[in-house]
Amino acid sequence: MFIKPIFRTFFSFTVAFFVSCGGGGGGSSSSGVSGVWEGSYRVSTYSGVVKYPVCLEINQSGGSLSGKGWIGGSLWKEDISGSIAGSSVSMFLSGNDTFNNPVDVNINANVVANRMTGTLTKNSANFNLDVRKTSKSSCNWADKNLVDAFARNLSRAITNNPDDSSGKILASFITMVPLVDVKINGTIYNDWWICIWEVRDNVHNSEYTVASIIDISSGDKGIYWYINDDNLIDTTYYIGLNTSYNSRLVNITGLNNFSADPDKVAAYGDFSTSAIFFADGGFEDVYHNNGTSLMGTAFWEGECVSGAKTKVFMTEIPFYLYFDNGSNSVAAPPNAPSSTVTVPALYVEINPC
């Protein structure tokens, strides 16, 4: 299965890097600790420091603190309970990660102006915390129900098993996600959530895309596509750092026959009604990426393991997805293929070392 190389690489590092599929800005305020605080907790590795995102919506009432908190890769929209005495802050959050393992987080920090620094303890491990107050009204991160919906739907599409670990691993990378409008069988649906992962493997000379768009309201409806190229030399279609005209035909075999021909797949499914249909691999069935733009340098770089080293970037991708099998059709954005929409995405590069 084409998805295995990325999982193998990630597991080799025992890695948990967790990033947003989209982000936002912020300013500052100085009215107590009530407000939205964003930053990270830091983990030192052999290859350097990894930053895991943190966002806290804090409400202060006298010496008591409440609100909601997100701890990258571990907790989504969990309750905050805590206290403040002078400049010393203590907070506690608990919940479950995407594998439903229990996670307890204690924060003990000191506030100076609009910056909070101290220690974040996740279960029994201690990390350095650094967050700053912003002008945002909310974190606008995904909650755990939505992250779990991505996990179930990605796993269904990858292995036809909603409980498979593959979707849970990919969904663990989600904090915030961008929105996109879609058209299904002529009906336009607004503000579905989308995540795209694109991988360029320069060790095995292949590249692949894994993506999902799901209905925010239920998570039971979604569009999924997977594209794998086993030979970069013979193709003119690229993902990653190439900026030429990049489009791909989507060939479909059906999720039930995914193990027999896993290289290209695109499908729409409504799992609440068991309705599902696939692209037919015709000329009009295209996932189009008009060139990936990196949003800064790699935010994470792994160690050299078995001759391979992984870099992870945030990117922006102008893309469209369109497929029409004669009786059913999907378009994202709704006027695809005549136009594209730009969304943030995750780009993973695997290089020899």
C-alpha cells in the first residue's frame, strides 16, 4: 500500500509533530489573563527543538481560571480549571488523544505583560511552555469530535476500516483546518473542512497525496482522494516544490478493492446512509495542484534513520478536485475545473542522508 512509507518513516522517529492545516494572526492585549493565548511547548531531540502548538481560551474570575484549551496532538477543546495568584498561573486539562489514550496536562507558568512562560507537564513528561496573548476572540481550532471524524473517514478510505490506525495518525496533525465549498451531484455545500497531505519521497523515488474534505455538521459525509506516483522520472505531473502546471488523473478501483490497486483513488461517501460513489478514471477526473508554495522553512526535521531524513513544511496549494462518473459528480471548489481554490496544506519531504 502506498501510504506505508510515510508511516514507516514517522514510526521510526517515534514522532508526534502536530501542526495546523491553516492558521491565523493576532495582536496583544493587557487586560489580565482573560483572552486567547497562543504559542508552543518545546521538545528537544537529537536533531534540534520541536515546537508543538498550544492555544488557550482563558476566563479569569478573581483568582479562578476556566476556559478551553488545545494542546497540539494530544487535546482538543478540553476544559481548563486553574488559579492565579499574583503573576503565578496554574492550570489543568484532561482528555483523550486520537487513539483514546488518556492525557493529563498541568501548566505552571509565570505571567509578565502579555507573555506566559513556564512548564507544561503532559502525563509525567515536562516541557518548556511559551505562549502569548493575542487579539483573537477564540482559538478556532478543531474540537476532538471533528478530529475523530477526519480519523474515521480517512481510515475508511485508506483501508475500508474506520478504526484503522492510519487515519488516526494523519488526523493527529490537525489543529485548525481551512474551509472549502464543494458541489456534489449539482448541489453546493458551503464550508466543509479540508486537509491535504502531500509527500515527496526522494529515497524511494515516489510521491503521493492523501486528502479529505468532510461535512462539519456531522463528519459522516466526505470526499477522499489518494494519488501515488511510483516513478518520478517518467511523469510530468508533480507535487511538492515543482511549480509547473501540475494536474493528475484520478483512476479509481473502489474502496472495497483498494488493496488490489491502491495507487489512485477518489470517492464520495455518505456513511450515515451507506451511499458511496467513485470516480471512473476518465479524462475529466483530475486532482489539480498548480504548484506548492512553502510557508517558511521546515518546522520539523527528523534524524537520519536507515538512510532517510524527513522534513515537514506548511504550504499553500492552489488546487481543484473534479470527477464525474456519468451518474454522479464531485467538484471542489463548486466551479471546478474552471477555477482553483488556495488552501494551506502539509508537505512532507523525505531525503537520503
